[in-house]
Amino acid sequence: MNQVEGAIVVGVDGSAESLMAVRWAAAEAAERQCVLHLVHALDPIIGCYGAGLPVPQSIFDEMDAGGRRVLAEARDAVGSDLVVTTEMPRRLAIPRFVELSESARMIVLGASGRGGFVGMLTGSTAVSVAAHAQCAVVVVRGDLSGTGPVVVGVDGSANSELAVGAAFDEASWRKVSLVVVHAWTDADYIEVPLPQYSYVDWGAVDQQQERVLAESLVGWQDKYPDVEVQRALVRDRPAQELLRRSADAQLVVVGSRGRGGFAGLLLGSTSQALVHHSSCPVMILRQEEQTT
């Protein structure tokens, strides 16, 4: 059996941020009774330096020893009752995490890390993994007290639908309420020609946005009757509204990209903003692209 099948995978690099991610992931693994898999990646780019000159074997030996220390420190930070596995691949972190996401329950990363040769948990790593992973990716940051509700942002997109399902599941596990937020702005209608803009029936627009919110919840409340749901329809930028609500939440859940934005972006602007500025951990879900 694949050792990471259904496991919670967490990246470690010895930084305070990665240890915070380890502790968060360990609590999740204990609650769900699943394996915690610790990964410390060694960047193969350091195989040469200068004009392609090989790095002395002693440097690799030091890196291996340092990596083992990092993994041991991370292992010591979790409870002894957990099943913990480790790996130290000599390859780039991002492709390895994306590969592990094919069978993992979730990937957990710190919001930032040490950087440099062996550091891997930089903001760009979290963004890249979240943009390509096949499972949920959690970026751990901010307050980990775990006393607030789960908050999910919705906009009617396929990624948003995934986020709603994950948010209900998280709220049920945690036995807390779920706040479902649909935020939109007048800028969503900016393509309306200026002369006609003043004639937009904003009452009808409000009703349309209410339908988006209601349709996002269809079937989920029946599946999770134990979850108390609060609905929030807000005329504001989604990133701004979700960042504000993250101050009182224990987890914010979003899709990797919504309806708007540019196709070339790794993550949508809302998920990007949350990765870098949220006051609590952020879970990001991505709808796998269909090939024809």
C-alpha cells in the first residue's frame, strides 16, 4: 500500500513556520486517525557550483545530516500516539508535493520558510503547490487557537463547489459553525457600457447573487445536518471580506480560482491574498482540469 494513501503530508524545513504547520497537521491527523507524513526536500540544484564544478561529498553528507535533524525535530513536535512516516527526497519540493497530492488526504505547508538552498516553504512554494495539487492544500499561518467558525468563500464556480464540500466536512469534524460568504462588487459589472451602467437594476442583481449563494448550499445542509450554517451576502471584494473574517475564524476554505481573473495566473487573486495575509490557516481546493 502507498505509504501516503489518505495521509496528511506536511513539509518541514526547520523553520518556526514549518513547525507550526507540523503541529497543526498533527492535530488534524490525530482527529482523523490517519498517518502523518513528514517531507524534507533536498534541492538537487546544489549538485554543482561555480562553473559547473561538483560539490564535495562532505557538503552532501552535511545536508543529509541536517535533513535528518530537521525531520527528527519535527517528529519530536508531535504526539507519540500518531503514526508518523518521513522522507527526504533529493529533488525539488514543488513537484514532489504535487506527486504526493495524488494519494494524500491533504498537503500542509507553512506560510514561509528558511529559503536558500534547503529551504522550501516560501510563499512561492505554497502558491505553486496549491495551484497544481490534486488534493486540498492548507497553508498554516496566523492564529491556531481553533475557537472560531470555519469560513468558506463561494462564487458559483467549480472550485467553489469543491470548497463548500470541504468546508462542511471541516466544520463537522471540528463541531463548529460554518459561515458561507459570497462577496461581489459593482466591478463585476464593469463591462456594462458606461451609459447603461446607471440603469442597472441593482435590486435584481442582489437577487441574482442571493441565488448564487443559495445554489452553492444545495444538498450540503442535508448531508451535514449537524453543521450550523450562517449565510453572508456582501457587496465587497471577496479577498477583503474573507481576510476580515479570517480574524475570527479557525479556518478559511476557498477554491484555487474563481469565475474571474486571468487563466495564466497560478492562483486567483482571492486565494493569493489569503495565502499571504490571512489571520488563520487557509485551505485551498482545485478542480482538476478536464482534457479533451
